[in-house]
Amino acid sequence: MTENWEIKGKNVMITGANSGIGKETAVELAKRGAKIIMVCRNEQRGKDAKQEIIERANSNEVELMIADLADQNSIRKFAHDFKQKYDKLNVLINNAGLILRERVLTSEGYEMTLAINHLGPFLLTNLLLDIIIVSAPSRIISVSSAAHKFSNLDLDNVNLENKFSSFRAYGNSKLANILFSQELARKLKGKGVTVNSLHPGGVKSNFAMDTYSKIGKSLYSIPRIFMISPQKGARTSVYLASSPDVANITGKYFSKSKIAKTSKVSQDEVLQKKFWNLSLKMVGLD
């Protein structure tokens, strides 16, 4: 790895870049000269957000590509199409996420929160690992949450057939982000690729209002007046993508652009490995 990191001219992929902190991350990194690849599910929303990012960042280096993180075939097609067009990927920001009030299954039969927040990013990252490695020094960043601290993630009930609740599903998926990042950081040691996760803070955004979701405003237990703006929520993502200060830091969890502690469960290396292998099976990569 190297300390000579400059985001200008680098290819940066951001999932869920059409709204919230994903869009704000795209704006800020585009301002700094990065080539932004937006990954969005809804084409019209993506087009509208792309135009806004171009105008706010005063940069034309923004491309929209379509993928549905709930659909593994869509992810595979997207990864293939991306590698047909690009020969490098310097930064991957797994940002897309949602929370649901009710238990909904994907076409593959997986609980939707886990699928969107973990399985989709897990599959996408693994399919792009070859191009990320040849682009080294490169960075993989996953947007997790402090909600992971309230999860134990029962590997015999990851699909939440039993005892489903929106908060349990969300907490599980955010713990999954950290388990994934920790294990991947270990696997990529020495390859010039850093892997870190982060807590963006309590952000005023519409991620819970995704089309998949039937959630109502009442689900927010924290009054929105105490929540931070998407611009502030994007700061740690921007920091991890662009700062030379973290060029040699991997396998860590950040909050407010500083290394923070994670739950004891998230630090369990045996669980990290078991969950990695389970995830491989769930996305057909075992």
C-alpha cells in the first residue's frame, strides 16, 4: 500500500447513489475529481440524481448503471457489464440499504433486509474482487451502523423465519456488514486493498422509504430533529474513500472519521469465517 493516495481520476463505485448519504458521497467525491459510477435500481431516480450530482459537483465524470441488489442475477449481469467497460475500480462503497416493517422475501427466497444490506453487496464485491485487486491500491468500504451492537446473528435463523422484527433484521444485516468486512480484510492482506466499515450516524434520509418498504414514519424511534443531514452523514464515507491518512488501515470500523469499537460478537473470528462460508452458499459462490 502507499501513502500517495489521490482520489482525483480514480473510479469510485457507489451503490444506492441516487439518494441520502450515497448521493452526498457521490457529490463530494465528484467535486474532488473522482469518476463516479452510480449503482441504482430505479433508472428514472438514478437519472434524476445523476443530473443533480453533475450540476452540484460541476463534473461530467458521473455514470449511471442499473442493478437490483435484491436480485442475484441482476448483480451478476451488472458485474459482467462493468468489467466489459472498465479495467479498473479503485474504490467500492457498499452504501445501499433499507429497513422493512414486515418480512419480505426475494425471488431467491431470502429475507429482503439481509439480501439488500448484505448478500447483494457480498456478491457484488466478490464478483469485482479481481478488478479491485489489479487496481491496487484500492479500497472497499461498507456502510454499517451502530445498530449492529444489538444483534447476535443466529446462523440457524439468518432468514428470520422465527422471531422476525424490523429492528432485528436491520441489526443483523449491519452486523453482517462488519463480519464481512473483517473477514475480507484478512483475506486481502498484502494485496494492496483496504477493507473498512463505518457508522454514518443517525441520518435524516429516505432509505427506509424505499419502494420495497411499507414502513411508516412511526418506526423512527429517534426524533428527526436530532438526526444529522445526509451531507454530514456522508463525511465518514468520503473520508475513507479519499483520505491518505487511512491508506494503510484495514479491517477497522469508523464513526465520525475515527476508528471506533464494535460489539464483542462482531470481533469473533470463528463467526466471521462461518458467516463468510454461509454467505458464499447463499449467493452460489461456494
